[in-house]
Amino acid sequence: MARPGKPGGPAVSVVVCAYTLRRWDETRAAVASLTGQTRPPREILLVVDHNPELAARARAGLPGVRVLDNDGPRGLSGARNTGVAAARGEIVAFLDDDAEAAPDWLERLTGPYTSPEIVAVGGAARPRWPAGSGRPGWLSATGVLDWVIGCSYTGLPTTLAEVRNVMGCAMSFRRSVFDRVGGFSTAVGRLGTLPLGCEETELCIRARQRIPGARILFEPRAVVDHHVSPDRLRWSYLRRRSWAEGVSKAAVSGLAGSGAALSTERHYVRAVIPAALRHDLARACGGHAAGIAGIATAVLTTSAGYLSGSVRRRRPPAGAATGKSGEARPPPESWTPRVSVVVPTARHHDGVHRCVKSLLGTGYPDLEILVVDNRPGAEDTADLRELATADRRTRYLAEPRPGVSRARNTGLAGATGELVAFVDDDIEVDPAWLASLVAELADTRVDCATSLLLPRFADTAAQRKFEQLKGFGQGPRRRTFGPESARDDPLYPFAPGRFGPGGCALWRRSAARSLGGFDPLLGPGTATRAGEDLDLFLRLAVAGGSIVYTPRAVAWHEHGAEWAQLRDRLRAYGTGLSAMFVRHLLRRPGDAPKVAAMAAKRLRRVLITGPPGRGEAGRTDPSLVLDHLSGLVRGPFALARSARAARRGPKRGGR
């Protein structure tokens, strides 16, 4: 599909990074726009960010394109670095998967490379609005906020000129830049649909700092059309994108220094923003009032995000916390105890293969993975045994009694590590996930550490609704929970969901065993369907234990793609939650007043705002509220059925 560049000009590799099937049509259009360039690229590389289904479709549907799987950390930075490593051209250009290049884009973009000191050239992006839509009122007609939707904005040069950094959706670098200063930083940059960014800004600053005489140019005639998705036309996206921009700028400031990181922004705020406000104020009666509000919202929210990111950056990192005697916590590499990871599974689908692969990819030096088969004897058990024996760090265990709690307890009993992680088979972990959690447990006061769990995909409406209502992430701030937490919250610890997800948590083995492991009457595979991880958190907190939630440890969960799956999950979580609290009161009836107060508070919130979670989407989905409430009602009866089944003895089955 791609042809050699023009004679005498530099050979160009074009990298397109994609992560979701939802943009398949846009991705095909992006690739097609590269095939008719007046200066054809030497090659087109499509890097797929940890999405095997998308990669398979691209290999079948885009002949002549080199399709690569991101072999680095999940996210845009890792995908771009994979493309750079494979590129053969002297110049490496980048086009977003939702952008289409003008026919002369590459010719314009590569034309300025006339001397060695030109290390990068960026182009312009103009918005292509969704069908039937146009520029929203809050997006000032001056174009000053077009960066929010990923396009060129007022204040950029109108002719070829030197700039601090290029724009990510339409940019190019000399291949030698990456050899000299490294690739895109994975400490910043977009992750799936999360609107973080600034990885190209940080790279440009680093190049100028480390390469004497380096120059970066902006060529406004190198144009791409950037598709604006409907979700970017909402006020909520403006706030979310502005906050993320501030957080990203704070991260870049930490890497490159605030002087370099904010030089362009200072001019933007001092000169460009006032001019745009004057324009909109003069026309406020003509419908420009929303533009004024949009500018104010963007500036204030970006500033707040920057301040928040700066405060977090200045806090001592997780690895700098102190132990009981006040000594500095050792960094991860200086304390590497043996870790056992228990992966229970009864479905034997592709997810467990991805899960185990991601765990092996952490590169932790003393690791064992225990794959616990909760449906031994099934026709695909042989495949599971093969998976568990493919690497010397993995072992196969069988637990014929149904239930994830029993499977986890079997893994806990067989674990040889000082620390034991429990990871569900529909979860993948980041390469730094395990080291980040181990660093927390270097503090001997900590019994358990939980992580930030993000959606693996958010392609369907049901997946996005699940993340909105029941997302597992507890935010970007590290939090600690212990006996002292009761001073700030009289209902502590009777909201165990705040501790983080139990499906990708690391425990001190002695703590988990002292509690007796997971309750076999609770969890998937039993009538209660959920609640086993919250129950163990609750028992630990009641016993005076300590839990740390750290967003530095990142993992991804496979949300169900269909509405039926979402509704079933809400019922299951409601059932497990009430069953868990009934089970707790059978052990500790004296806690009834606190549990009742918590239940009343939770019920009031559900009735007002919908199922527990972020946002107020439940108000527009009363059926989802009923699903969750019906699960809460079923919980005590489900616990009774689970207890009867346990008394009858083991019964083979799956969860």
C-alpha cells in the first residue's frame, strides 16, 4: 500500500495508533488518507494497543499495512514507542486513528527538514464535526479552546515558525531523536479514553534540552481533519479534558521543569485568552455568552488540575513511607520477597490467558502464579493445564468445589510466597503493577494493598455505563485505612468498597490466613454471587488491620459489553452486598446499629441518585436502580441457600 518517498527526500514511516473497534471506520479512513499522498510514505504502521480483536481485523482488512501489537505498557505512549522501534524511515510521522490527512500533508510536513538541527515538525488539525452537529456554543468561536477537542487553536503561528512542541495528532520526528533522547514517556499520555496527554510536549522539551541547537517547527499548511466525536461536544468533556490537561502539565513539570513545561501556556493565558474574551464580550448579546463561560471553565479547571497534580507530585511517593520504627520504606528493587499470585478460573476463556501473560510480563524477580481450576474435568481443562505449565513460574491447582472463595483459599493454602495476590481471570495488569503493590507492603504495618482498576474497553454503551455506575477505580489519590480511620468516619469500616477492588489485591499471606481466608458462603459460584472480597476487607478492618489503596498500581477489567450483562452485574453486586452484611451480623451482632445506619444511608443514595457509583446516571435509568435493589432484597435468602448447599456437601459446577 505504501510506496517509497520522493527521490532525494527523507524516507518516511507513518505510525497510526489504535485501541478500540469503535473507531474502526475512522481508522480505515486515516490509513486510506495516507495512500494517496503527494509524497508517499515508505511504510504505514498500525500499532494496536492491547486489543487482539482489533489487531486481527486490521490484519485482515488493511492489506499492505504493517500491523503491530503494542509490546509496551498500555496507553498511547507505549503504542507510539512500539511504532518507533519498528519504523525504518529516517522520519517518523504520527497520525491519529481518528484523523484524515490532506493529500499534501506528508509533503508539507517533511519539507522543512532542510538542516540537521530541525528535529521535529508538526502540522495543523481542523475539526470535522459529527453529522448534523456543529461547533457548540461553549467552544468559543474564536477557536481559542479548540485544543480541548484535539485541534489547532488560536494563538498558534499562521506561517512556518519555531515552536516549543508539536501537536500529537499530526507530527513528525527525525528517527535519530529517539535514539538520542529516548521515546515517549509512559509517565504521561493518554490511556484509552482517559483524556490525559502532553507526552509529545515532554518529548519535545527533552529533545531541546539534550540536543544542542535542536529546533522544532510548526507548519500550518500540513493539515489533517480531526474527527470530533459527539461526546466531546458536552460540557462534561470540557471539564474532564481541562482537568486532565492540568494534571498532565503538572506531570510534565515534574519531568522537565515548570519553566519549560509552561512557557507556551503563559503566553496563551496572558495574551490569547484576553483577546478571545474581549471578542466574545463584544458579541455577548449575539450568542457568545456561552463562549465566555467555556473559556472561564477551561482556564479555572485546568489551573485546578495543575495545582492538584502538583500537590500529588510533591507528596512523598509511596516508596518513601515509613515503617513501624520510622525507617524509610525501601524502594521496590531493594525488597523483593517471594510473591504468589492466585488466579481462580472456571470459564477457561481467552481472558485467563491474557491475565497470566500480563502477570508474567511484570518481570517480578521471585514470582509464582497459581492457576486454580474451579471446574476440573471440563473439556477445556487440558488447555488450562498447558497454560499453567508453559512457564516454570506457573503451577496448576484443582478445586472441584464450586465458588471463587474456595478456589482462592486453595491457592492461598498452596502459596509459598510471603505475599499473596488474588487476581480475577478477567483482569490484566500493568508491568509495574506488582512492584508498586510490593512497595506498599514493605511497610510492615500494611496488611493489604489494592490498585487502580480501569476498564479494558469502553466501546459499548453498557461498558461505559458500568464504569460510570460501578467503576472499580477509587481515584488518583493514594489512601490509607486503619484503626485511626474511625476517628474521621463514625461508620468505618462499614463501606468496604472504598478500600479498592478485591479482584486485584496483594495481601500479606499471614494476614489472609489469620482471617481464615475467603468465606465459602460468599462470592461467584454460590447463591450469593458476590461480596467475598468486601467481606475479607471488612474482617481485616474490624480486626484492626491496615489497607492501602495506590493508583500507582494499574490493572484493567473486562466489562461486559451487553446491557443484559450490566443488569445482571448490578443484581449480583446487590445480592452479594446484603448477604455479606447479614453474614457479618451473624458473627458480630453488636455491629447492628452501625450496619443499619450505613444501610439507610446507602439506600437513600440509591433511591436518589441510582446504583452506587460515580455520577447521577441512575436518575435516567430507573430499571437499573430496580435491578440493584432487587439484588439487595435477595441477599439474605441467597445466603441461606448458600449455607444449605454447603451443608449438603460438594457439588461440581462452574461459576
